[in-house]
Amino acid sequence: MDLPLHTLRRDGLTAVFAPSLGGRLLSLRVDDEEVLWQNPELLDARFRPVLPLEEWPDGTGGMSTWANTGGSKTWPAPQGWTTPDEWHGPPDGAFDSGRWEVLDETATMISLRSPDDGATGLRIVREFILEGAGRITERITFENRGATTSRWAPWEVCQVRTDDGGTVLVEGAALTDEVDLGTWEGSAPSVEQPRGVALPVGEGVTKRGYRAGTAITYRRASGTVLRLHAAEEDGEDRSAVFPDGGCRFELWAQRPVSAAIADLEDLRPDAHLVELEVLGRRTPLDPGDDRTVTVRWDVGHAAS
């Protein structure tokens, strides 16, 4: 069975969304160049399931049972498996793997809504607008559908293919802003440059955070750059903290490894990819209330 897909196009930019796969932006192409990562063990080049959906990992255990199809998705932060104040995913049945509803759609805009999630009390709405000239506006709305005040941070997680050997740059950040959130294999030495902190790809399995910066980018070997700007929020509560020790940006970098990593719930990375991650603040949200953050994207050649 093919997946239901929704496609937006403008000025050479093509964005493909998969509502039944956590409402994710599954593919983003500039002309004929794909910039996101998709899992070839689950989807073919036309985004059709390689295996019947009932044979995909069932998501009932840890991360080793996660059917990670790739693309970009919105999760709540902080992540963890210890306390109720942490999001215990992925996998999960609402945000990463749930069946989202398409609320509205035009040739250049789409709005999608998640199921209610009992564990967090949240429902998430994602709206994407292709503005033209390689610019995308994403609005993320958190709705508190629970009975108690919550403090979840919006967390955009964009998986980018790195088989070309490009470079990650956290623009506007310094090495003193970097937070080491774990290294499980190899290494990934950070280098401070005039424009920010740069990291190579394909050198290890690591997680980093950044307490400052203006954008997080991946520069492909072809010269194409994908840039996600810092989250913006009208009426921002500056007393509310960012997750993971104050991180506005995070990244996950991996390369294929030969064995499962026990400290990561037996996850075994088997692809070259980086996650470009933008986080909002952990602003209190009362029952019945909502809040919206905006993440602006740019995609194009290095001069953009």
C-alpha cells in the first residue's frame, strides 16, 4: 500500500509531507537535489514502502524498535525515559509515528495536526508555507489538552543526508556555548570559525547542544545550504528556560556502526546523517491554552 503524500512546489523547491508518518516533512528538494535523509530500508526513491507496513518495526520497545523514516518532524522536549517531565520517544504513537490530520492545504501551504497525546497532554499543529526564493516559514503550535500546566519546549528535528561529506555550522555560536550531550562512537571535533562553530560529519556518533547562535546549517559538497533559524515567539517569556542546560540548538551526528549501542536503548546507527535541531523555551502552558513558535528555513546555494 502506498503512503498518502502531499506535495508543495514553488520556485524550484519541492516539499513532500507524509501525514500518516507523524506529519513529517519527508522530502525537500532544490530542483533535482534532495537535502533530507530518508530511510532506504523502509522507503524507496519514490517514497513507497519497501516492506508492507505491518512488517515495519512496531515501536513497542526502545529505540531499536523505532521505524525511523527520516525527514523533519516536531517533537516535545526534553527527551528522556526517567521522569514524567520527559518525552519518552521516539518511538511513540502520536508525534513521531502517529497519523496526523491535514487541516488545510494549498499549492504552497499545508497545515497538519497530531493526535492528542495522553502522556504529555499535548496536541501539535505544524504549518508550512513556501514563501518563494528558497524560503520556508514553519509555525509550530502546542495545545495543552491535558488537565495540568505543562512546560514542553517545541523541538524541530530535521534529518539531513550527509553521505556527501559536507559540514555543519552553528551560526553565531562560540565553543564556549557548546554543551557535550554525549559521544558514543568515534569523535567529532568542533572548530570555532568567524561565522560560528563548525563540525565535520561521518566521524562518530555524538550529540551536541548550543546555548547561543542564530541558525544551524548543513552545507552540502555541491554548495547547497539548508539553514534553520532560531525559534521565534511573539510575547516570548524570557524567564522560561531552554531544554538540556539552555540549548537553543542541538545536533545529532552519526555514521554506520557495527554493533548496537546499549546506552541508546540498543540503537544501531546504520546511515550517514545529521539532525539539525531547533528548540523553543519551556514556557508554562495552562490547560486549554496554546502557544506558537516560528522556525524560518532557507535552502539554496551558498550565496543565499
